[in-house]
Amino acid sequence: MTWLLLLAFAGWPQFRGPDALGISEGHKLPTEFGPKKNVVWQVPLGPGHSSPIVVGGRIFVTAVEGEKLFTIALARDTGKELWRQEAPRPRKESFQKTNTAASPSPASDGQRVFAFFGDFGLLAYTVEGKPLWQMPLGPFNNPNGHGSSPIVMDGTVVLICDQDTDSFLVAADAKTGKVKYKVERPEVTRGYSIPTFYRPKQGPVEMIIPGSYLTVAYNFATGEKLWWFGGMSWQSKSPAIVVDGIMYQSSWETGGDGPMPEVPEFDQVQSSSDKDNNGKLDAAEALTMGIKQGGFTQFDLDHDGFMDAREWGFYRMLKQTRNALVAVRLGGRGDVSKSHVLWRHSKSLPNTAAPLHYGGVLWIVKDGGVLTTLNPKSGDVLKQGRLTGALEQYWASPVAGDGKVYVISGAGKVVVLKAAGEWEIVGVNDMEEDVFSTPALVDGRIYLRTRNHLYCFASL
């Protein structure tokens, strides 16, 4: 392994850093910082919700400026822009107002950097900015826009493309862009997560992918489906984390917090409501089953004006699933929904923010600033309380290091916590701008992107 590659993996080479755990140890990190305090440098940066990654002496982000999409490299020590490459933009996909055309984060193997835009596809550059290859993908059927980021490991780039129709994952050679395998995922709809990897002592490396209603693990080398478990909520957003052979995954969506009326299977619905016997339901026929126009539009996944058996099945799963943070013992095969789930926690769950496992404690933050710590072995709550001064929505995921946990609200309030089950707030820092991206922690510095800037903070 080259010196540069070693630096990459000592840095923050993907969303949430090494293994997507959000942890950086070995250096002192600041408690107090902001636009005018403990600033090493700050630079203006175009819009985009992608999180910065740090590789060697470079930081990589993506941005959308006007109509143009860019992958940008900056010097880690000064913030100076080193290069930018524009991506083709043959289309403009729809996305909800809290998303952007540059939300997926880049990834790097130390020699190359990979970026994905829903309006084009996957692109690869050298870390010096030389274009290597492109993989046009899409257009995609995801009304909220894409949020999944590429991940690279062992010479392979993986990208999840979950959408309302024709979901798939693709694995490509990092050097050439040649597709190694493509796996269709018809059992899931729209999703926004990234894969997490598990290396057992024996057997293949497992690639774990949260999806709508279903989490699936694949053989990373071949794409073969190894195990799965169901019962998760719709629109999976945050990655799973793997610690000591246990996977922790949080999944929340509107409608999954309480008992729902039983929804009949499609053949029963068809016999009672499909008046023209065409094998599907129009909006008027669906209304007889209690589905109002908004729900019908949402589950007419292919936008043809009807709900067919597949679409009804997803609607039925929505009514059956429950929001939860689950702990799953790894090592199983096939359906592990009953055999390997260790515990479930169903209260005060995050919408977007991923769980954090740090200091022997599991951390989750709910919109409204409700922070909960749990015992990762049992799921028992250790402490729950409000993050005073930061009671907004939370898009960024918690990160940790130096005995501190950093939790960032969408309004740009960075709450610093003492890392203990009985946590304490030790500081609240106001960035004075919205924050949607997750910061990178590298060598005692915090690289934090706000709506209009990229900051580097340290204890000065």
C-alpha cells in the first residue's frame, strides 16, 4: 500500500469516515468554535449537501453552482481550491426542497476520487483532478432526488440506486469503471443509504444495504444475496453501523409509530374494488379502499395512473412495518428476521441522522433535539433529554472523537457533549447558517460545511 493510500485511510475517505462510523481518535478536538472562533480557515462554497471527505492533503466536495455540477478539490491546510471538474448534466431531476442536485458525498481510495450526481451518473478522477472514466446512469424514478453516495473498497466502487421502480446496485472496477456486477433490487423502493461492510473471520466480505422495508446483505465479491431481514420502515435514509459483529440500524418514516388497520392482500382488493377487472386500481377504485388522492399518487410508483399488485404490496407493507432502531447479530444466512434480531427500540428515533456507537454507548438524535443514549448490548435507555439551544431538525449525523460527541442541527447549532451514557452538554456553537452535511474529523481538525461555506476548526 502506498504512502498516499495509507494517508487516505487515516483520514476521512467517505461519508462518515472510515467504516461509516463517524469516529476519529488520537487528537485533541475543539469544544468552542464558530465563524469567528478557532477558525483555521474558511472559504465560500457553492450550494450542495454533500459532506466533505479528506484524503491526504486534499478535501473533496461536490456543489451545484447555477446550472452546473462540480466535483471540487481544496487544499487541506489552507482551503485553497486546487481544481474543479464539471459533470455533464443531461437532465434535471425533481427533488424535495431539503435536497439538492449535489447531495451525494464523494469517496476516495487515496488515488482516485468518485462522485455521483443523479442528473448524470458516476464519475472518477485522479486525486490531482484528471478525468478517468464516466458511467452514465438513470434517469431515476425518485421524487425526492438522490442521496446515496458511492463507496469504494478493495478496488471496487459500489453505488446504490434505489428508486420507486427498477432499483439496483452496481459495482465497478475503481481503475477502469468496468461493471463487475449489477444486482436488481425489485423488493425495495426509494432509499438514500450507503452500504456498510462486515469482514467475518470466515466467509466472504458482506455488503449490508438498508432498503425500504428490507435490509439485505450481499457477497461483496459477487453480488450474491446472503441474508436479509424485514420489518423496517419505508424510505431508508441512514447507513447501518457494524461494531463487534453486531449491526445497528435505525429506520423511521411517517406512519410507522403506531398500530395500523389491517390491509387486505391485493387479490381480495381486486375482487371487491377492481370494477373493470383490468388487474389494477385507478384513483376512484382505490378510494373505495380508503386511499385518498395523496396516498394514491404516492404509491402509483410508475406514474401510470393505477396501482398494480406490486404497488399495493408496498402500500400494504407501509401499514405493517414499525419504526425501530434494531440490533442484529451478524453471521446468519437467509431470512434472519426472527433468528438474529437481538433487540428493538421504537421511541424517539432519528429521521435522517445515523446512529453513533462511541464510548461503549449508542447515540441517536430525533428531530426537535431529543438525544437518547442506549446500552448497545441490551437496548436499554441510559439517558434521554432535550439538547437545549438546538431544538430543530437534524440532517447531519453525529460524529465523535477526543471524548466528545458532536451533534449538528439543521439550523447550524453544533452541540458538543461529554461522551458518556449520562451525557452532559459542554458547549453549543452557532454556525449562523444552515447545516445539512456531516462534518469530517481528521487530525484534531473539524471540517464543517454550512449552506454557503466550508470551515476548518481546531483548538488554537
